Amino acid sequence: MKVSLNEVGSIVTKATIGAGWPEGLAEDVGNAAVWLSVKGHDGVSAAASAIEPLPETLAAQAEELKGGWRFPNARAVSAGPSAFDLLSAGASAVALMTVDSPLLVLGFAGVAADDDGGYGLSEKAGTAVRVYASKIEGDVSVVSTWRDVVISALPMKPDDGSYVDLRKARPQADVVEPDGVTVDPVSWTRMLYLAKLTQVPERSDSRTSGAGAGAIDNE
């Protein structure tokens, strides 16, 4: 089935909140799902596999290593954004161990990447996938099979001369079909259910006080 990018971002964000995660992390997940969807990957399923079940402790637990950090038993929703915060602060590498949704981590990388640099992702030492704001290099299909994800910062431009300056050109990979992006119907149905949990139950007096949808359904 196909839905719009606006629906992906809105529903995934609401579903993450409905599953019990904080609003800020939910927005990060929604943005990552949209970025993956734009690049032709299943961002909705990547998010769905990460937001449930809710852990007892929502805060990501990290261990500092020489030159880097490690998150044991990592939950992508919380450890992913924290990892990129650490990298932007100067950490050489961050490892997410037994992470529940490696593909969602790749989505976080895409959102975090900009004209100043990108990120390298691998399961072990070395870079298997390079993520820049304008492109992905490497075989993304293997990312979902990874057990661990090691992330490192990369310099501003790929060394193969194929860098696309976002200030001058729109990346070809960001072209979306007019009828939307394809999503997995099972994952989408679950996300709709979780998103509905954020709604306030209707009362007899709620309509008269202005409750209900606004100019668009996502309000």
C-alpha cells in the first residue's frame, strides 16, 4: 500500500508516543522513518520493530571506551539519537550492541548527516555503508541483518568525486512517486493502532468546546 510522506512522519511520530516513548524521541523516529522512505527503504517497519516493547528504562545506558562509546543491549529509539550526539561532540566511534532495529539507526544517520559530513556504519571494524545527506553508499539490504552497529563520523565529501552539493542540486534519490511511498500493510496497521492511543476519548461536551480535527486530519 502507499501513503504520503506527511502521513509517514505524522503517524510514526504519534505511534511512538502511543507506545510510551517521549515526544522528542518520537519526533526523531518519525524523521528517520521519512528519510528512509524517501530513499526507498521501509522506514515504517524499521520504526515498528523498534518502538515495542517499551523498556523498563527509557534512557539509553552507555559505557565509555577509549576514544568511543558502547551501548549494550541497545534500543534504537533512545540509543540512536544519543549515539549521533556523542559523535557530533567528538567521539571517534559509537557501538550499538544487539540493537533492535539497525535500519532505523541508518535513518537516524541520514537525518543527522548534512553538508558538513556523513557517517559510516558497519557491523564490525570497517565501513560497510556510508550515509550522506544526499546519498547512501553500500549495500543497505544487509543492514537489517546486523546484530551490532558501529558508527563513525566521515569527512564532508566522499572520496570518489560523486558528492552532490545540496545547496546546488536536489539529490535524484529523493524523488518520490506522486501517489506516495510504499509501506508494509501489517506494520502500517500496527502504527495506526498505536497512533490512535494518543487520542483523547470523545465526551458529550468535547465537541461543543472545540475538540476534533482541524483544517487537516493530522491536527
